[in-house]
Amino acid sequence: MYKVAVITPCYNRAQFISECIQSVSLSNTFGICEIEHIIIDDASTDNTWNIIRQSKVPNLTVFRLTENKGPAFARNYAINQCDADFIFCLDSDDVLFQNSLYSLLTFALEKKADWVYGDIIRGDNQLRYQIGKDFFGWNFKTIEDVLTAMFKNEHFFQHSSLFSKTAFDKAGRYDDSLHLAEDFDLFTRMLLRGYFPYYLSAPLYIYRVHDNNLSKPYFINLKKHKEDIRELYAKYKDEFQAILSKDSIVAIEQAHSTW
């Protein structure tokens, strides 16, 4: 039987963490996998830790850091503790749909894929649907197409991905020096290592939009996102030039010149 680890870093999420835990605990697996929900409390200063450790649900593993290290470090720490075949990262303020992990895993097995992803529904503070703000994936044909779209700011990946622990390890894990764009950075390296993302057209979870989202700087300042893209492009430029066509390189750099 396959093992899937759901990884949730958590910092000062007393208001939301119970719903996150409940959503994972109610996941339907239909007997094809075991799910372990691993929560790493990143030195919360509110009541988050008490809520987590008092949660009475099966297959929940919890850890607590004594110093706040950021979500990338917390995810790496949690993944180090598991022996899962596949990883799914779910933020502590979001809620997972019941069949999402089953759908993703069966799709990955069908495609013989190390990386599959799907769609996201956005909700407000109370999980009420936000009309017109869904996030949809694309059916890309090649890794070059994916990288070109990402670095032209036409596409990005949120944590709507199920990926193998093997792919995660070979990509080099999260860069824990980053506190934003760490997922964009990881997925870039996965693509550069030859892992292709297969798209499952299905909503996977509700991304809760509220005043304290870690990604809020991107909501209010798209310039910040573009600056991160430029920095990551410079970081991996040599690798891009080794695998991308001249036309793709020109398209990316022309897009950057207009920002």
C-alpha cells in the first residue's frame, strides 16, 4: 500500500488549524494508500500548539520547533520525519476536499508520474467561495513549455501538487533561506531535473484568503512576484540555457524587459 504524507507547517493559526486537521482526517483513500498528516508548529506564540496536541484524530504526527524558522524549513523538517512515497503540502489555514488525495494518487499511478497537480478554489476568511478567483492548471506538452510560462509570469504552481519523495529529494528540497517563492523555486528545480507535472482538472482544496496570508505581499504587490521571478531566473540561467531553446530564452527575457 502506498503512503502519502500531508505536510502542514503552522505558525499562529489557532483560528484555522482545527478545520485543516479535520479536513485531512476525513480524506477518502478507498484502501489504496495510508495517509499521515504531519504538522510542524513553527514556534507559535498563540494557542496553536495546544489545539494541535489536543486534536484526537488518527494518523496525526506533530512536532514543535523552539524557534521560528519559516515554512520552507518546517516542511523540510517534517518531510525528514516520514517514509512516505508521495508528499502533499497543505497550509494550515486551508482545507482539503475529501477525495483529493485519492484522485491525485490514482492519477499519478495511471500516468506513472512523479508529479501531478490540480485546481484550487479560493474562499474568504469564513471559507465562503470567492467568485472568479479560482486557480486552474494547464495541460502542458513539454517541460520547456512549463518553464517558459512560469518565467513569463503566465503560470505558477501553488501547493496543489502531489509529488514523489524521490523527486523531492533529487530536486534538492525546499531552500529554507527563502520565506516567499520557496515553492516556485522547488518546482523550478523539479522541472530542471526532468520531472513533468501532469494536470488533473479537479478542485483539490479551498485556499483561504485572509489578512494574515503569508503570500499576501503577492496579492497587494504583483511587482514583488515579478522581482522574485527575475531573481530565480538569474539563479538558474545557466541551466535554462542548457535545456531551453533560443526562442524560449528570448521570450522570457523580453517579458522581463517589460516589467
